[in-house]
Amino acid sequence: MENGEIPENANEHCPGPQSESAGKSDACQGCPNQEVCATAPKGPDPDLVAIAERMATVKHKILVLSGKGGVGKSTFSAQLSFALAAKDFQVGLLDIDICGPSIPKMLGLEGQDIHQSNLGWSPVYVESNLGVMSIGFMLPNPDEAVIWRGPRKNGLIKQFLKDVYWGELDFLVVDAPPGTSDEHISIVQFLQATGIDGAIIVTTPQQVSLIDVRKEVSFCKKVGVPVLGVVENMSGLCQPLKDFRFLRMTENGEHTDLTEKVIEYMKEKAPEMLDLIAASEIFDSSGGGAAKMCTEMGVPFLGKVPLDPQLCKAAEEGKSCFSEQKCRISAPALKSIVEKLMAKYWCKEMSVEQ
């Protein structure tokens, strides 16, 4: 247990050897280290000093959180990083979703390795001003399951923060796993002394997601992390009408594809329809969605991002949705959210850029 490290054989939710409750809390019952922790001298964790030194060159730290999985949090983290880098900021993207690291895929970095120098671990770079760090770069097999208890996860997060050499960064975007568990407590605890700008929370419109987002907002308030705003992702399916498939269904579930005939008919009879965007509600938002929840909980609502197949494709290909003008529906929505964040929280950087 050198330097206050949590031992790998510790119980889940271990408070840490340096905690005042070490060896005394309910989580310590039955732990093989309980007696040692209870009698060991307490003091500040020296690793926090190393983390503070590393983070001294990072101007802004942003957590991207979600109450539940599958809401597009990592997609948003990746596209936010692309957007900030496109503004010529120096950006780092840290993936602390230890068991489900999807960031390497979403930035087109699968198969890349981490390199080490005398300065520490080097991030993997997408562009010269966009670096990425993830456990996904450390797995010998991409299909390898990460079956770790809380203490080992916390140890890797600490190592990412104190050993990765980011250099001078304008923004560090931290993509966290869903929920409010060990990883979230650790990242807040480790970064608290260096200052966290706040958290962006991603949700979908339906109540089953918003119930969990309320818990995420409550978590942020309890640990003292400002909520920069909430993004309602997958806010209805929006797609050019000409990109849809048109099917005739039978009662037994079989279908006939009529897409070619329908498109030809529209070209002949109503060509103006080919430029229309078709929209459909995927999730039930009759309860008011994220906007109403934000009003009730007193946190900012940043905007809606529709479910755009082109954005999904960009994430699969590891590309920015802002390039090539393909994401005609989602890119403007995401750009509006980024501009709102810049104007509200980082206007000084905007004036420098201008």
C-alpha cells in the first residue's frame, strides 16, 4: 500500500488507506487489509500532488456524464472534442469508461498503442491538437473483457491523471461511464484540487432515462461539480425523405421493398418532396423531456440533438460529423450546443480566437 494506493485485493467501495474511515467503514468489513488500514498513519495522498502538477497545464476540465448507458454519451464526448479541436484549441479526450471503452473506435484509433517517454505516457493523437487516452489502447485483444473491482479501476484513473503527458491543453474532456459509482467519485476526488469546470449530462427524452439523469444531477450537486448543462440526445429521428426505405408489410411480417418505385413517383409527381426532412418521435417525450427536467432541477438546458443516421455512421467510422457536410441534421444542432457552451463559460477563449 505504498503512497496510499488502494490494494488490488481490497473490497469494493474501499474508502482508501488514507481515509479517516479506513478500516472502520461498512465497506471494510471482511477485507484482508482492514487491521492495517485502521492502524496505519493517515496523511495526504502524495499522488494528488503529482496529479495537480500534471493538471496545472490544463485550462479547462469537462466531465461528460449520463445517468444510464446507451444515450450517446461517448458519441457526444467525441464530437465535442472534434468541435473544440476544429476551433484550434488544444484538446485532450480521456476515456475512463474502463469496462466499455468506445472512444478509440469513435475517433478512428482502434489498434493504436500507448507510447512512453521520460515525460510519461503519450496520448494517441487524431490531429496535432487532439490527443486521446483510453484503456482501449492497452488491451491485447479488443474483445477482451475488463473484469476489475473498484480499487483497480480507481488506480488506473489515478495513473491516467498523473502519468499521461498532455502538455499545454485548453480543454480536457473526460468521458465517464454511466451512473454514479467508483469511477465518478474517483475522478472528482482526484481533480477537485485542480478545479473542474463542470459536467455536461447527456440523456434521451424518455422518462426511463430522465429518472437516472436526476440522480446524476443530484450527484453533481453533492460532490460540488457544477452542471454546465444537459443535452437531450436522440431527440426524434430526422432524415431526408429520399433516404428512407419504403416497405409494404403483410400480416405475417413479410415485406416488399417499394423504395425505387416511390422515389421515381416523387421525382415525377412531386419533386419538391425529395428535399424534405422526415421527422418521427422515437421516444415518448410527452412528459416534457430534458427541458422540463432542467427547469424543475434548476440546471441549464443546452439543446436537442436529433437521431441522425449520418451521425451514427460518422461515429462508426471514427470521423467528425462536422467534416464533409454529410451530417446536415445533427451537425448544426451539435454546433449550436458547443457555441452556447463557449459563449456562456469560455467567452474569453472565443475573444482570443477572434
